[in-house]
Amino acid sequence: MSAVKRALMLVVPMIAFAVGGGLYVPPTTMESTETGSELPLLSLPSLPSWANEALPDFAAYRDTTEKKAAFFSFLYPRIVLANSRILLERSYLDSLAGKDTLSKKERQWLKAQADRLRVDGKIGSDQQFALLRKRLDVIPPSLVLAQAANESAWGTSRFATKGNNLFGQWCFSKGCGLVPRGRVEGASHEVAKFPSPYRSVRAYIQNLNRHETYQTMRDIRQEDRLANDPLSGVDMAQGLLGYSERGEEYVEEIRAMIHYNNLSFYDEDFRDAIKDTSPDNLLNQASASNATRLLPGQKGPTKIPAEG
């Protein structure tokens, strides 16, 4: 580990997202339970109804601290939901990697994941498992929260309020989203519309997990995984140089937002939430019937992160 990385790990005590132990086996029907603009994860428990709720009116808040608290409280459960569903898939992937022989349904599941995450390689090969393991992984809540706040102006931008798009994600089919007012003549991209903010979170995570632009981010995450180090939103932000034309300036802005708003608080809470890696706990996280169950402090007094 580099000296810079060690220093960052001391300054920002981020968390390790590790899944082991119990096994979740997808239903044999192989039906998709997630729909929307993003490609779906397959064979997961049904989404709770609150995942389809609309974006609140954050512009109604006059106090900045209250608006930030409301924004984080709304978005964090949706991040936990999305990450927990990924952890179920990752756990199942690891179980298949340990098998000598794969069934037809298991091979179909691998192919579906490989297609979704744009992974090449022979189905069931060591190469495919290695590539899938690298891409089928979580994004630290601190990074998701910081980018969502930055890209959506704390949930008040036109793209957020009209299209549930919290991350400025583009699409390229006519009518797929909202046309940017300042779009260059001759350009065809639109800013994607999503059925709900949760779908925007899912599509954003999938984008980071599969697009070639974010290979460096995935390399940083894998390095931490292999070293059993905590996943660091501050570290992983370095892999977002291509997310904005502002490059390094954008990366430093995201890092500053993580620090200033003490967003590592949410990473620590998520670590506590997945300490129990049994199938029952992961399933409970991945299909919680009430968003408040996924808020911080549910195992003790509720805490609110203080601004630094």
C-alpha cells in the first residue's frame, strides 16, 4: 500500500464490505424482479414498495442543515437496499465458484450476470468468475451520497425533480430522458429519466461497476478487497476522473464533500448492518418493508452526523 493511501486510511477510517458464511440461492424461475431504465439484477426478492416512492421536495427546506439531513435520510436507505441486493448476488456467485459442476440454471444465471456487467470469458471459467467478482460489488455509501448531492444540487435540479436522476446519467435514444438546455448542436444525448430515485441509484452503481471509464475505480476497490482493507470512498473517488470534464477538480470536490459532511458515518453504519452475513439478515436488508428500518442507529440511539 502506498504512503498516500496509508495516510488516507488513517484520516478516513472507512469500512470493509465483506460477505461470507450463509448462502442465498436465487429462485429457479429466473424472473427479473427489477424493472426500469437500468438493466435488472436477476432473481432477487421483490422490491419493497417504498423503493418506488417519488423524490421529496427538497427545495422547500430553507435551512441548509435540515435539507442536508433530509436528503441523506431519504437516500441512505436506498443505497443500503441496492448494496444489500448486490451482496446477495455476490454471495451466490462465490458459492458457484466453489462448485465442480454447474447446473443449466446456474450457467444461465452466470450468463445473465456476464451480459449485464459486460464480462467476457467462457461461462463458468476461472476468468469469468474473477471478472464477475470484480464487477459485482458494492459502492461505499459515502461516495454515492457525495456524488448524488453534487450532481443533483441536493435533490433540487431539473433532472432530479423531473426525471428522478440524481447522478446526471446520460442515455442515447430519442425520448429516453430530458434534453439538456445547453446541449451542443448536433449532440443526441439526453439525461436519463427513472421511475424512482431508487432506480437512479441502481443504474448509477451498475454504471460504475461495468463501464470501462471506471476501471481504475474498480481496480482500487479490488486492491482493498485483496488486502482485506476497508473500502474507501475517498480512495475510490480517484477512479472518477472521467465522470466529469472537470477531471481532478471534480474528484477533489467529491472528496471534500465526503470529509465536510462526515459521510464516513454512513459507511460505518452499513458495516454494522452487514456484520451478520447470514442469508436471513441479507434478505432482510435487501427487502426491508420499511425504509426507516435501514436508517442509521436502528440498533441503538439514532445519531446524526455533525458537519465538520
